[in-house]
Amino acid sequence: MSESRPHALFSFGTLRDEQVQTALFGRAVPMSPASLAGHTTRPLPITDPAVIAASGLDVHLILVRERSSAVEGAVLHLTDRELAAADAYEVDDYARRRVALTSGESAWAYLDADPLRPARRIVVVGDSIAYGRCDPRGGWTSRLAAAHIAGNEAAHRVFNLAVPGSFLSDVSEQTPALLAPRLPDTLLVAAGVNDSAVRLDAPDAPYDGPAHIARHLGSLAATALSHHARLVVVGPTWIDESRTGDYEGLRFTEARVLALRESLREWCEAHHVDFLDLWEPLRGRPELLVGGVHPTAEGHEALYRHLSVRGC
């Protein structure tokens, strides 16, 4: 069985070395010069003996966001097997994600595995939970913004553009026009419970999760890439089904929210997109929810603490 067309992989470090390529791929692979705007690099200590043996180095480089900088490197043209070998070579600090090169070409690159740690300018889109409903302090997004901006008052920004009542279809349609003036490097899509809802006017309609996710997250991924931003998907929070009632013609069930969560996770894994799961912080804690759906101020604090361990 023949392999698919070559994969373009942007490398700014040891993968450009012929000795490393020969060790990983059994050959020196085709390369072409390339650059990645909006980034610089920082040293990353390596402890994996196999990686050190292949590269001859115990310090590699990892990308850091910097709007005024560009990283010079090369695009490697790899087969499926070689791309898998490159994945195995990179330590857990890296994650393979899509980037738009200075040339406009789309390529894979190994980024910081923690999507929030290298972020500078974050745009948040989503529904009422991301908006911060039921919390006078503005929800987990407001707490994230306060901590993130405090880390670098000059360069860090968080724009909360979430709109209560939004579905992913609304978010994918409205987001493109919102990004350009905010110059984001990270697009955080808070996929809330609305997309799992049972419509009371059509209670027997089948759950269209995977197809729905593919349509709208695919559109958002393309939007993020066109703005040189990293897409990060935040999953839904736990609900207390016994207290949810009806919301403007919608009803929520735990089974449907769990199905949405799994659809999001599967899509993100298949497309190498970051997925941050917000299910566990509230699970089994009904006292942290208003009306069984919206987090209280304490619930939002628990969500923020869960996200903050990822380096934001």
C-alpha cells in the first residue's frame, strides 16, 4: 500500500540535522528554507536518554510567542511513517499542531504541549458559562484574564467575546470578523452545553454531535490558522440534570452533555487540536451550580483553578 503525499513539518531545531534524520528516518529527508512569524524560542532541557543520544544535545529549543519576531528554520517533507517517527522523537513537552508559515503555507510544527503557557493575546468565544453568568467577578474567564495580564502587563491580553445563548454554529459564524483588530495568538473556544440540548419542539431529533462538531470546529480551526492563532477547545462542564428544568425551549441531560464532550475530544485528537476538559472540577458538586447548569462564583473559581495548573 503506497503512502500518502508528504507531510510538511516546520523544524527550527534538531530535526534539521542530517545525523538526527538518518537515525530517525533512515535517510536525509528533503528540506526547504522557511520561517515562522510571531515567534521566538527559548531553551528546553531534555532528560530523555534516547533523544539526547539521537541529537547529541541535552538542551533543545521550544517556540515562544513574540509578535515582532520570526523563527528561521526549514520545512521537512515526510512520509506518514517518518512523521510518526518524528512524533515519537519529540518529548512530552511538545505537541504537534498546525501553523501558518510566513510564506502562507500551512505546516505542522512542534509547539509547547501546554497551550496556555506560551499564549500572549487570547480571544475567548463561547456561551453564557464562558461569559461568566451568575458570577459578579466575571467567571473563570475573568480570573484567567487577571492572572494572565498580571504576568506581563505590557504584552498579555485576554478578550472575552463570549455571548450567552450561543451555539457553536453562532460562534463559527461570528468569530472571523472579531479577530483581526485583537491580533490574537490563541483562540479559545469554550464549547458549552448548548450544543447538547434537546429542543422541546423536536424532542426526538437525533443527536448530531460528531457531524456538528466537524462542521463548526473545522471552520474555527481554519479561522484560527488564517490569523496565525492556535485553536484551543474547552469542553463542557458537568450539569446537575435533576435541577436543570427548561431553558427557553431547551432541556439538558447529562448523557447528551457527555456525548458532546466525547465528540469534542475525539475531533480534537483526530485533528491535533488542544482540548481542555472542564468536566471534573464540578462533577458531583451540585452546590457549585445555579439551576443545575451555570456555575456559581465558587464554581467558576474551581474551573479557573483547574485551568491554571496548565501554566496560564
